[in-house]
Amino acid sequence: MSFLGMPAGAKYVRRTIYLRPQLEYRLRSLAVRESWQLADLARTMIIVGLTVRELQKSLEEIGSEHKLVIAMKELTRVTRSSATHPYSFRGVNRRGVWITVHLPAGFLAHVVTYARVKGYSQNDALSMFLRDGMLCYLTGYNRFLRALVEVEPTQSRGKVTMQ
């Protein structure tokens, strides 16, 4: 036992993820622009992505008709996935990149369960969560920028006020 009665041991698990070129490019450029380490940004986006997926799932499960639509989508995905090769190279310079990420052990257990239930590989699940997390982050960032543009400071008696 360690500090505060928490069990001692590894709290993070190392995983290597294959990313397609476009996703890797967007992740790397976002990391440079926002001054993040690539692995830290990837870890954060994966955690946000799973959270967003779980929130969407809970909202979607409200209606039983929607469950049927989800089941049909899964059936379509399973029947089509046997014909695709997610790691095949589709061109001369279209190779993806492997990145290493340290994920919390408890969180990774959720990812493994999610992947197993949905029929995904762990790599595909982690890539999907990374993509969803980046989409959520960039959507929020764009809304923030639009809000800044809409609010223009004005001068009033030497004070800057917002209208």
C-alpha cells in the first residue's frame, strides 16, 4: 500500500497505436500549434473520445427504434469489415505511423471491454476514440473563436466594456 491507502503498482499501461496518415498529420499539427507533447495530446484525446462515445450511446439508447438502427449499422459494419484491410497501404507514400501512448490502467480496461463488445481491435477502438476526441476539441475551439469574433470591445469613457 502506498500513500492514502492506494495500492502500489503501475498506474499507466504503454500501448502502441497505428494511426492512418491523415489522423497522424492532424494530431501532430495540433500538438505543435497548441504546444503539447504528441503522446500527451493523444492520451487526452483518447480519453475525451471514449467519454463522448459513452455520452452519445446513453442518449441513443433512449429510443428503442434507434437501437434497431444501431444494430443494423453494426451488422453492416461486420459484413463489410471482412473485406477490408485496415492496415493495408493504399498508395506509394500512404503509410501510417505508430505512436506510443501511456494510458491509465483502469481506463484501458474500459477500452478493452468496449472493443470486445463492439467487435473492434484495440487499435481500431483507440484510433476511433482519438479521432472523436480531436473532433470534440476542435469543435469546441471553433465555437470559442466564433464567440470571440461576435463580441467586440468598445471604448466607453476610458473603460473597455463588452457589448
